[in-house]
Amino acid sequence: MTGDAVVIMMADESDACRDVVRYWQELKRGSTVFSAVGLLKGGTTIDYPFLKLILNRLANTFIGCCFA
């Protein structure tokens, strides 16, 4: 890969194409790595199983603490 950034999106359209613009804006603000736009301010999660959501958020928080 070449270029300034890479966006990897799910083929099942669980990621909205319009969010690529939001990713780029976050990169311009200084972010280096991020995932799950639902975690960004203004992001939403739709039709996501509640238990999976909680476990996912806990795992993301734990991993974030490990690399902070």
C-alpha cells in the first residue's frame, strides 16, 4: 500500500462509505489509528447485539489502556 492512509471497510456494508470522510478529518486532526466510527463523537451503533457491544467496548478499552 502507498499513500497517507488506508481505510479497511467491511464488505457487508456495516461501515458507511460516508464515514471515510470522517476518518480523513480525524487523521488531519492528528489521530494515528482508530477503528469503529461508532466510538467517535457523533458515531452510532445500529442493530448490534447488546452483549457483543459491551464485550467489544470492554476489550477496546483494555487494549487502549495497554498502549496508552
